Amino acid sequence: MKDHLSRNEIRKDAVQEGVAAAAGMVGQVTTIITGAVRDVAGAIGGFATELFEIRESARRAAAEHDLPADPDDPADED
């Protein structure tokens, strides 16, 4: 016995599959964007950490050589 599908049921199935495919694609894109934002935040955080370490190293070097503190650096007012 052959099933007979109406045009409306065929259209409904096509729309349903299209919506499901679009939802899957949106999920994939969202995952990619979320990962990219996470990676960028990590890179910026790593860069900031390096800047803090460089600043602290410069401060220690200046202290070892008895150089005057930087008057424009509020962190040197301790």
C-alpha cells in the first residue's frame, strides 16, 4: 500500500526540516562565536598579566639601582 501525502503535509514537512536545519546552524554559529569571545578574553587577560609583570619588574629594577620613583605612577605612592 502506498501512502498518499497531501501537498500541505509535504510543505509542512519541508518547513519543519528547514526550521530544524536553521536551528542547528544557529546553534553551531553561537558555539563558534562563544568560543571566539572566550579566546579573545583570554588573550586580553594574558596580555594584561604580562603588562603587570613588566611593570613590577621595572619597579624592582629601579629599586635595586636606587632610581627615583616615577612621579606619574600612582602605584609608586605606597
